Amino acid sequence: MCGIVGYVGPREALPLLMGGLRRLEYRGYDSAGVAVQQNGALEVMRAEGKLDNLAAIVSAHPTAGHTGIGHTRWATHGRPSEQNAHPHVDCGGVTAVIHNGIIENFEALKAPLVAKGHRFSSETDTEVAVHMLEDELTKGRSLEDAALAVLPRLEGAAALAFISSRDPGKIVAARISNAGGVLVGYGEGENFIASDAPALLEHTRKVSFLDHGEIAIVTKDAVSFRRISGEKLEKKVETITWDPIAAAKSGYKHFLLKEIHEQPRAISDTLLGRVERATGRVVFDDLVKLDDAYVRALPRITFVACGTASYAALVGKYIVERLARVPCDVEIASEYRYRQPVVSPGQLVVAVTQSGETADTLAAMEEAKRQGARLLSFVNVVGSQASREADDVIYLHAGPEISVASTKAYAAMLVDLYLFAIFLAQRRGTIDQERSRKLLAEAFHLPTLVDAVLQEEGKVQAIANRYHLARNFLFLGRGVNYPTALEGALKLKELSYIHAEGTAAAEMKHGTNALIDEDLPVVAIALKDSVYKKMRSNMEEVRARAGVLIAVANDDDDEITGKAEEIIRIPKTEELLEPVLAVVPLQLLAYHIADRRGNDVDQPRNLAKAVTVE
């Protein structure tokens, strides 16, 4: 989610770091900072907000030095502020770290450091790593050996880079688990690190990519690699042929396709740190007022949201009612305040929004607050208006979305709402420990299962090529996948400009059947869940009227063979998690139809990423 850049060589580091950070702005961020080695010390400069704020500080304090690291932060632990911006330094101010990801066990690691007298100056999980490194460096170890002593103790997903005036002229970069990428760039008498290739392309196109559990030791004259377990290894040097824009897309044709493929990582980041390993309880560090007593007495939840977020909220309604047994309403935020809603004092109103700046959602929150509701927001952008207005906030951790059409943020919403339902159910006593354990185990399998769905892209693209000239589409779903049908239709509309309708399958006989003929592709989400037999009957209604059936079915479903013109297979999972998997082929279908039609996929006509007007 964050941007990382580093340099070691004969040139002044500071301009190179600032230039690299500029080329990573597309990732999104809320603060930025740099650290440069200078005369046996570190000069650290940080600022909240955009890079222009940091540039003003840098301009006022020009710093000479030939080794440095820079960072743009997308906040997870701790609000956006100068204090929480990276780099973070040790007590002596001679060692610095930058970090992308989450250190899941930072609280357990922090306690003994505080007991030893280490002084922490931020709210972040990141700072624990530099204080641990400080302990190891005072034993006389090299920077890489100190890092190798620290890194195996960090749990979660993390990409990190360290510099230290105790071991000058060196950067150690590491990638743990499936955190954001790290690459090394090779120059003549100089070398670089970065989270993404665009930061380096002005200077070099020869790179090596770190894999999980690997570190790079970078000096101006050499780069070496080791596994976190200690053994040395060799890495392939690759040549990047992308232009800077293509590099920002990591080789994908469009940001949207990149973001669809980033969903396994977004889901993993969303899950990290939210389940106590010892107890199996779901925890949200950002919650302050939503205590156990309030949850146990909770009479009703009202979700307010717009567009894709409203469909995620509708899935949330199904899950919360099923697990926590709390009645839920889902309100279209643009209609909420105008219909004079009745709000009970203390009622929980939950806003779901990717940007946190959607005007209609903010207005709905304001109306609910005026009537005495307690506000909770699910939001992706840290520090956004929705996060500030709410009494409590749950961040999505999806990372920045560049494309207007939301994909990975939708997946993160579904996963966070699933965790929230378990959070409520555990405190209300509506599920036992064994059920809770199974539900969470299925959630942690999701990144692998979504990756398996993405492997079906070739088949989805072939289907898109066959039906890209259709003038209308119909999407059918039942139960928890009724909202998936709505989201599938919305994605097709906004990307391809084809008229599409999503409907609850049993409602076809109340009007929609009149639309079905041999020219209408009908996408049916027919998974082997509690409504499978009902869905099969609805498919037969389509077949009887000569509709063209495209089925999304489980990979172990032999009964559906021959019952549809096209079948897209996905793995089996917990029924309440099916929408996370089922939406992926619908996203790919909409993308490939739009691309085949020559549309502007990332910026569809008449649409904006954040709808800041009514």
C-alpha cells in the first residue's frame, strides 16, 4: 500500500529520493518522509499530506548525503500525521526504517522494548522494528546480520528497508510473506531499491525482484541476497521494457485489471491483525466506543452506502443477520435523509464507502448523527471525512484504487463485513467457538481461492469475445449472491456501456421473464449452497425461453454440465464468503467486454472515483 524508494551511490541522494516518490504518487498516500545519511548521522524529514509539503521542508533544509530512503505512507496503524509518517528512527537517531504492510504482533514485541527503556514516538506498528534493530546493532552486528536477527520475529506481511549510520553506505531491504513487492535496481557504481518499478525507470531498467522471505544487501558497488533464514542465494537480473505508465500498472494493460489481480493481496491485508491467535476472537484496533456491552444490547443496524458499497452492505446484512442475529436495514444513502428516517437514540448506523468522501453518504451520516445515532464507518481512505465523522472506524486496508470502477475495495468491504459479523456474533454469544473457528479458517483461505478464480481469466475472456456485441445482459442471484448479481450488472454497465440488470432470480416471473429471448445473455450465479436447487429451477425458466445462459458454478458441480451455454468454475467455500469469489469472474467479464469494445476502462465516461456532489 505504501511507496518505498532508496538510493546508495555517488550522487546526492535527496533529489533522487524525492523524484522516486513523485513517480509513486499514483499509489495514493497520506504522508511522506525521507532519511539521508550525513556525516555519521541521519537527517530525517517528514510531513503529513502531499509531497509538496515534504518538498517545502526539504527545500528549506537542503541535505547532502549519498545514502537514503524515502516513503509515502497509506496509514493502517495510527492516524495520518507527521509523527506517524515514515521513516521511523531508533532512540539514538542513527537507524531508520520504512515499511509497507502490517506487523501483526507488534504489541507483543513492543512491551519488552518499553521495559528496556526504548522511547517510542509514534502510534505505528512499524516503529517496533527499528528499536529491535537498535538492540541488535549495539551488539556489534552488521546491518544485514541485525536485520536477520529481527525479521524472523515479525509476524504478518511486511516489506521493509533499513539504513543505519552504524553501518553506513548500505541499505537492507526485505520482503516478508505476501506484502507489497520490493525490487533492486542496478546502476553503474550506484544501486536502488523501490516498491515499484516507476520509481527507478529514469535511472535503470535492470532489476531483481525479492520473493517472500528474502533480503537484499545493497551498497553502491554490489548487491547480495540472502534468505531470512540466513543462507545466501542468487537472483536473476531482469530488464524492464515497460514505459513509466505501463510500469505503474505492473505490466497490466489497465489499472482496473491490475486491481482485480491485486485482490488476493488486498484480502490478505484486510485479514491481517484482526484475529487474536490465542483466543480466536476478532478484534478491530480502531474501534473505541463499540464496546461489548453495547454490542450485546444492539437492537438494529442500518447500513448507508451508494453504488458498489451499497451492494457490499447488502451482503453484510445477510451475514450479520445470519451470524449475529441483529436485524439490519440497507439504505441508499442518497435517499436516506430525504425520506425523514426514524432513528432511535443510540442506534448503530454504519456507513460503507471506499473514498470516505461520497457526498450522499456523508449527508446520511450527518442526518443519523443529528438524530442521536452512533456512527461506524467502513472506509478505505485513512483520514477521510467519513472516518473523521464516525464514532468508530474500520479501515479496509485494500490499498489505493486508481480505476474508477471499484474491485479490490469491494472485496475488502466484503471481508471486513464478514469479520464484523463474527465480531458481533462472538460478543453476543450467537455462535460457538467451533463455528467461529471454522468461519475464520475459511476466511484465511480466501487469497488462495481468489487466485484460483483468476486463473480462469482466459475462459472468461473467450466468453467476453463471444458476447461483447450484446445490447443487454441479465444477472441472476439468490440469497447472499443476489447482491453479487447487482454488482455484476453494475460493473458491466459502468465499464462496457451495455444495459444490464441484476435481479433476484425468483423475481423473474414477476416481470423480467418478458425480456428473455435468444439474444439475451443471462449470467446465473449457481453455486452449491442452500439455494442451489432453487437457482437451478430459475435457470430452467431461462432455458425454456431460449435465453443464453452463462453460469458461475462450483468446480465440483457435475450436475450443471450441459445446463448452460457457458460455465465458469470457481472453488467451493463457506456460503457466506461466496460473494468474494463469485464476483471475480463478473469483474473480469465486464473488463474484457469493455476492453474488446475499445472503451476507456479506467475512466468510464460520465463517472468519477469519488462522488463529492449530490
